[in-house]
Amino acid sequence: MSSSLAPFFKAKGVAILGASTNPKKLSYGIVKNLLTYGFEGKIYPVNPNADEILGLKVYPSITDVPDPVELAVVVLPVTMIMETMTAVGERGIKAAVIITGGFKELGAEGAEIERKLKELTSSYGMRIIGPNCVGTMDMYTGLNSTFIKGMPDAGPIAFVSQSGALGGGVVDLVLDSHIGFSHFASLGNQMDVNETDMIEYLGDDPNVKVIAVYTEGLTDGQRFIKVSREVSRKKPIVFLKAGKNEAGAKAVSSHTGSLAGSYAAYQAALKQAGVIEVQTLSELFTVAWTLGTQALPKGKRVAMTTNAGGAAALAADSLDFYGYQLAQIAPEVQAKLRTKLNPSAQVSNPVDMLGSVSPEDYLWSLENLDADDGVDVLMPILVPQALVDTPAVAQSWIEINKKSNKTLIAILTGKKSTLEAEQALNKAGVPVFAYPDQVGPALKGLWDYKTFLAGKAFEAVEVKDVDTNKMAAAMKLVGDRKAVGEYESRIMLEAYNIPNVPGDLARTAEEAVEIAKECGFPVVLKIVAEGLLHKSDAGGIKLNIQSEEELRVAFDDLLAHIKKVAPEAKIEGAMVEKMAAKGQEVIVGMRRDATFGPMIMFGMGGTMVELLKDINFKIAPLSHDDIQDMIDSTIAGRLLKGFRGSKPGDKNAVVDVIARLSQLAIDNPQIDEIEINPLIVYPDGEGVVALDSRAILK
């Protein structure tokens, strides 16, 4: 399907429906852009009321447009859209950019028009970008279907943006700097073509070295993960998500639900797919540009050469924050540096050559630092001075970049006097930043991508020994209830071979005694009442009951207490469970995210889970490496390794439980949330046991 997007960038002919003779109209700008930037295909303005636009023949209708025509760009009122797209479909055109607005972005009425438009265009097998977008560019073919002023240099970055206005602003930002783009695509309402479609297509284009994406939301999270994971093996994807604090953060019924906001799902999905997340628009392009132009570093040791100690200090802070460090310059390299640099220069790291530095000083220092095996990244820094030839300094950096196999990132702190040098560096593929604190995120992006490539290809864990009949019985027991407690949810866990603490539901004191005899004293009593999920908050748990008589009294007292404090709860009885031996308490849970599906959680468990928030999320299905990373990224996971003389916990048993809960979530889409809290982890080889569980159903 990705090949169906080729006409948006490589069409042999483009028809502009609604092309205007008025230079102030958007459609006039589109025709002008198609003429201006070297597009060699045919250009067909369509307007029944005009004869010529910018020297081009105008056609009265799309029916009159001759071949070859592979792309339609529509700039007509929404009231004409159905008629127009029917004509486009009948003409046999399979790709269209709909610039026109007035669809779902305006509310229910517009959404209904968009729905009908989708049905119509799908019936013709058409691919649509938009509506409510600004179009596409291919810097190598010159096809520019936008009305944006200017077009970036040809280069490595393919930029995909949900927002057209932001995309136009970005184009303007990079024009003077000569940061190079391969493609630009504004997707608008994403009625058809979305970010994942575009990532899939760009993954196969040889002119694309890195894909930069800006979005407010994805449509099919599972497909995004699958496609991005595959494309990331070929080229890096850099991703900026807007709207991080939206609806998913609202409190819901379980600990898992209240901690798993929608942004947490994005963070998990991006990491699993090998996508590099950034936090600002500036980072989106500094990271993408660095990935598109520089080799991945062999290590994290950085050597700076500078004429300004302050700028170097700020850069060092940024490096440290993002996990890099200053290299230890070899003594013989330091000695060689001293032979030509200013006698007052500092030759350790950073190499500070003082204010009135020459291009030759930079060339000498960088050549020697490049020869040092203890250096992985070269970082020249210049703060312009009156006596410094800034363009010539930039040329020395370019010369080293051509020779070196190491990563090179430059800092040129200035604006007015540095533009010429900045342009030369970017044209030569040397990423140059005005602010020292920009280098940390850029280098982190390189390392994150290197780490992803070094990892294994994704392979989902396999779970066996699932009792589908027992799972069906549990769901039958639940009936039409939304919230279910431990009694029903533990049957679900048993169906997936997740061990529960021995016990059962007692509806009377005598039943409780019989269950306790089977389990063995001491036992625990837990209230089972519809509408009461957090038992401990309501005083619904009694611990360490030692005898039959004590159990009878405790059972009656427990039910009486709950009737008093929660009269609205429908009491079914109480769980009688063996008092489990102490171990490490963790939580394993799942919340079904609207975009990505089942989101699995692991972290420190018990009653303090929401306060501690020692948690990590992954999107199912999971690989074995996903689960290992999930555990190792938490304090709970580190405690499992053994702490201050304590024995290591049974990590393999925890891995197995996470895999099984993940499979339970995949197999049972009717379950919105399920959690085990706490899961008690015993010493290595002794297993785990679920002490409490609950679930929320659709």
C-alpha cells in the first residue's frame, strides 16, 4: 500500500482544481510553487472561468485534463467537494490532496461530510491527504503542492506534520539555515493517509535518511508500532507529540488505570518501536538533522575545542545530563597540542584556545583530537570575536568532518555575524547549534538509535497452558458487571496459570471455617462486595486469624462493619485465604489504551503504589527484552536483584506472570483493566503468588 502514496511526491502530472488567477488566492500560490521549484511533470490548472494562469493553459473541468495526470490538488469550497471528488474518481486519478477545510475540525456536521467523502473516495480506490491541510513537497522532484512560501534545500529529513500551519512555519525556519529536507507532508484531518502510512512509504525512499514527525494523536497505535519498528531498522524516526496532558490522566477505578495516562502509552509505544521521542520543536530538528548527517558515535566520550570557557561549561552540563562525558585526552595528544597553540591555552578537555583563535588553531586541535582513540565525539565551539574569521573557522570544521569517521557536532553561538558560517556548515552536513544546551538532546538521539539497532529484532513471547474453558467460566460468572473483585479475577488468573494464594469465597462463617481447614491457619479474610474494589480503604481486610472460633467472630464482624461503612455495597461474602509468607511486593497490571491497546504495568506494589509511582509501562504484545527492560527500569526491579544482603527475588517467575497477563489482555479485549496488587515475589527459584486482584470490564 505504501507505493500508492508515490503520486503525492513523484506524479507525472498534477491537476489543481479551483486554480485562481488572483495572486492573493491559495490556489494561485500552489500553481506558482509547482512552476518555481523544478517540477518536470505536467501542470494542469482547472477552472471553468479562466483561460490562462502564469502562462499555463487552464482546463474547464478535470474531465478535460489530458494524460499524464496522477495527482489532484483540490482547493474548492466544501459545498462542492462531493461533486468534485466524484469527477476526480471518474477521471481515474488515484491520489488527491484536499486543501479545503470545513470538515470534522468544525464539529459534527463537518464530521458527517468527511465520513461521506471517505466512503466516496474509497469506492474509487483513491488515497487522500487531508482535508484541511497545506499539501506535500518532494525536494528532489520539485513537486510542491503547497501554498507555503519557499522550499527547503534538498537533504536528508522527511518531515510529516499533522498541523499545516506549523509545517509552514518550520519550512520558513529552515530556509536561511540550509537544513535539507527530502519530503514535506501536511496531513490535516487524516481522513485517509495518516502518519503511519507516510512512515511506511518514506521508509522505502532512498532520499530519506531520517523521518521527523509532529502529531497531536495517532489513529491506529498497534499498526504504528509494527510499521515504525520495521522502518526504524532502516532509518531513524524522530517524534514530537503535542497534547501530553490530555484526557488519559483522569482517575479511574484501579491503580493501573489511575497511573496509566494516555501520554504514558505514547512513551511506551515509541520506545518499543525504536522511535526517538523529543520534547520540543527545536529538538525535533536538531536531533533529526544530527541523525541525518552524522555517524553514530562509538562511545560517549566527547572532546571540545573552544575559544569560550562559558559556552564549553554549558555544553558540558548538557552532555552530563544526557549521559555523555568529557573524554580524557591522552597525554601525548596534549603534548602535541601545546606545540602550536597559544602558550596560555588549556590543552586538557575542553581544549580552550582563548578568545582570538585562528582557523589554523581549530584545524590543529581537531586533527589531534580526531587521532585520539579515547575520543568518540568531536565538538568544536566558537563564540564570534572581532578578530576571529568565523567563516574560515567553519571551513576548518568542514575539512575535519570530511576526514573524520567520528561524530562531529558544532556550536556557533551567535546569529547576525554567524549566518554565513552556519549556512556553510549545514550545506556540508555539519550540524551546528547556536545554543550549547542543544547538544545533549542531539547526542542522546544518536545513542538511543544506536541502542535500538544493537537490540534484537522483535519477537513476541509465547504463552502456553491457557485454560480457555476456565476463562469462559470466569466471564460467565462476571455477567454484565463492569467492576469485578478478587473472586472472579483470580479465576481469570488461574485460567492463564498465574498462581494465586490458596483460598476461596465463603458466604457464611461455617463455609469460612471449612475453607480455612483446607488452606491451613493462619488465614486472611477479605470482603467481597460488588461496588467495593479497594477493600483496605474500607477496612475490609482482617489479617492473621489463628483459629476456627476467631474466624467465626471475624467473619461476622467484617460483614457488619462493611454494612455500616459502605451500605451501598452488595456483599457476597468474604475471601478466606492462607496467610502468605512475606516477600517483595510488586504490582503487575494492564489498562487498555484507546490508541495502542493493552498497556502493561510493572512496579513497586502494595498500598503505596500510587504514592511511590515506581512504575514502567509497555504495550502488548511484548518481547522477552521488553519485559526485562520493564522490570529493570524500576526500583522494584533493582530490589529483585538483592539489596543489602537480601536474597535475589525470583525474577524469572515475574517475567512469566507479566507475559501471561499480557496474553490475557490480548485474548480478552472485553477487559479494560486488570491488576495483581500485590504480587508477592519469593527468593530465586521459589516463585510468586498473587495476593489480590481486580478487573474492570467494558
